[in-house]
Amino acid sequence: MVSGTRSDDAARSPAPRVLRGLDALNFFLADVRDGLGPYLAIYLLAVRGPEQGWNEATIGLVITISGIAGLIAQTPAGALIDRTRQKRLVVIAAAVAVTLSCLVLPFITDFFAVAATQSLAGIAGAIFPPALAAITLGVVGPKAFAKRIGRNEGFNHAGNAFSAAVAGATAYYFGPIVVFWLMAALAVASIGAMLLIPARAIDDDLARGLDHAADEPGEQPSGLTALLQNRMLMLFALLCAAFHLANAAMLPSVGQLLTKLAGKDHATSLIAVCIVAAQCVMVPVAVFVGAKADAIGRKPIFLVAFGVLALRGVLYTFSDNPFWLVGVQLLDGIGAGVYGALFPVVVADLTRGTGRFNVAQGAVATAQGLGASLSATLAGVIIVAAGFSAAFLALAAIAGLAFLVYLFFMPETRGYAPPGAAATPRIAAA
């Protein structure tokens, strides 16, 4: 535990090398942290196909199983990050585990083996969100956290755009297998980036949400306890679950639709174009949100994310033209860009001064992961039964309902005083 005195504003002045390390870490981990993502659906449908027992429903089931494994790991991952002083080692180990679990996929065909390896990737991937947020908070402190998270997300989206562009440019010549080579290279680069941030640059008290000197470690609550003690945190967790229930299946469903429309030879390149287009929008959106979240407030910006998500689901039904689908995917850059930049900021708002930041992140991410894991199965079943348009409209309806709940029941969290926070002066909005 870091000891000694610390001013309540927890001002931090990290070295430029450390900040460059944060930039590089978010850039190179962008593709590693999500595993194969939408490429999994394309690979299984295009390369394995119905002749090996793979269709939209079975692919959705694999994604659901791996998602459930990941969501079960979310809260323990947050608790681990709260407690450990070896955050760098944990991130490196998770990057290696995700990469290895994906690299074996071309060599296995059995449903249960595929589900097991992707579940391992989901468990390891649960480490990254709380670890990156905690490292950032521990490096820059709470006053600069919102702005820095926006920058993190900007580099994350730039990394996704870069990797998708490389995949799209090379998949035409080498096929979907190129994604596996790319993941291995990015994992090695992410390890190098993590080593640029020395352990001494991370304040372990700040990294778990304490904005004052903490001399006694105390008992850390479970993620469930952290939720039950804070009604607004619980509501936010439900809203995050709804967002991902609506959002997670949209891009994989578009990928499957493009596979049917354009054929397997072009599907990987087309989905890469979708990803690049959205990620290029996410970069300025995330940076803008980080810079303006204190001035505008969290709630109005978050409402934009839910509204755009609902609109995107409706617009997918207007045409099957690949260029239209890619164009609509640009809206993902707004919704996901806002969500990624604000999620850790709102959790930090709701837990400031409690020392529960990372375990609360894990608990909320568990709800988020539940929504994401169910999304693939829900969409897959609807696609098989009623077609792609019905699935997109169902996902849009979920997003629209969540928009209304956020509008009428979720407060503005800037300056929120969480229950159980230490009775010390808190940070004023910058």
C-alpha cells in the first residue's frame, strides 16, 4: 500500500515516457483485448461452414459461451486489479493467453474445443478493461482521469482501425487466416508497450479509487456488495447490460449478412472496412468526450450513445447493399466511441473515495458482459427464424428502451457523492 500524505486533489505529473507508454498500450492492445471479435463469426461461417456444422445459431452459441465465461471472470478480475501490485505482469499474461487461445483455432474443428479456447480468451480478456482504467487512474490521478480516458479510447480506436485496415488489405490475398498472424504481432507489441510504464509510476491507492492517503488496507467488498450498496451503480449496470445486449450482435450479424451477399472471399475485407470506418469516427468522438465530459456532463452525452445505437439498428434494415451497410456502420463510431470513453468515468464518479473502483468496474462489466453474451444468441435465433431485418429491429428496440430508462431514471453523475465514500473533500469538476 502506498503510504504518506497526498493532497485531496491527487495531482499527478507523470513523465512523458509513461504517457507515451499508455498511448502505445491502448493502441496495440486494441485488437488483442477483444480476441477475434467479429472475425470469429466470419472465420467459422466462411472457412468451416454448414458442411462442418457451423451456421448462425451455432456460431452465436459459441460467442455466448465465451461471453459467459468472460463475464463470470469480470468481477474477480476487478478485485485482482484492486489488490495486486503486479498490474503490468497481469496485463502481459492476459495478452499472451488471449493470443494463444486464438492461434490454436485453425487447428481445431470440434465445437467444444472451439468453445473452450474462446472461453479462455474471454476470461483473459476480462482483465484488460479494469487493468487499463486502474493503471490510468494510478498514473494521472482523478483530476485528469476523464480527459486521459478519452485519449486512451482515441488510441484504442486508432489501433482497431489500423489492425482492421491491415487485415482488410491482406485478407483478399491470404484469406481469413491473416487475422491470426496479426494478433500475434500485436500481442508482442503490447507487451513492449506495457514495459514502458514502470511499476513505480502507478499509485496503487489511486488506482483503486482512493483520493486520499490510505494507511489501512481494510476489507474489500465483493462486486455484488458494491452494487447493492449503491443503487445508482446498480441502475448503471443494468443500462450497460442493455447497451451491449443491443450492440454486441450488430457487427457480427452484419458480417454474416455480408458473407451471404458478397461471398467468403470478400467478407473479411468488407467487415474490415466496416471496422475501419467506425473506428476512424470513434477516435475524434472519444477524444471529444474525454475533453468535454466535465463541461457538458455525463448524462446528455451518454444519451446520444443509446439514441444512435437504436437508429443504427433501424437503418440496417433499409438496404442489403454492402456500401449502405458499411455507411450505417459509421454510426457505431459515435455510439461505441461515447460508451467507451464514458463507462470508466461514470463508474469512477459513482465510486469516488470508496476504494472500490476496480471491483465495481468488474461488477458492472459482468452485467455488461451478460448483455453482450446473450446478444449473439438472441440475434442468431431471430436471424434463423425471421431474417436479418427482424434481428436488427429487435436490437434497436432494446436500445430505444434503454434510452428512455437512462433519460428518466439515471442522474447526472458529475459531482455524485457515493454511499460509503470517505468523508474527505472530493475533486471538483475540472
